[in-house]
Amino acid sequence: MPIYEYQCTACGQRHDALQKISDAPLTDCPACGEVALSKVLTAAGFQLKGSGWYATDFKSSPAAAKPETPAADAPACAGGTASCGAPACATASSESSAA
């Protein structure tokens, strides 16, 4: 059910009402009692939930949103030994042992 926002033209009070689309618009102001309510045009708010087409086809995954930083997370090189774990060190160590 949508939430409609109403404003009284007599006293200026605004309030929200949860109504069916087929319900008649409210006319009586709850604050002053006058028959002067009118609907206010507002942006519709909604949330897509569940495992439907949005979640499977269009929603970006958290991993895709996170940019990779290869050099920032790599451990510091310990002079070309494979023990430091850096890919460049492992490559350099295997090349030196092959020679």
C-alpha cells in the first residue's frame, strides 16, 4: 500500500496516510478539522528485496564494487627470497635457483 502525504490548505499541517490506491482521498484535516486537505506530490520510495530479477541480473556484487589494489596489499620484499611471499620475489628466487 502506498503512503500518501497530505497538506491542509487552512492550517498548513502535513501528515502521511497509508491508503489503498482505490481509496478515496482524505478531505478532513486531523489537526484543525477543516475540509481542506489536498495531496502533496512527493517522490515515491521503494525497496527491491528478494532474489528476483534485480538481485540476479542488475545488482552489482560487493566484490565488483571494491577496486583491487595489487601493490598496496603485497608484503615488502625481503631481498629476493621466496619466503617473503611476494610474487616478484618467488619468480626471482626460482630463476636464480634454475641458473
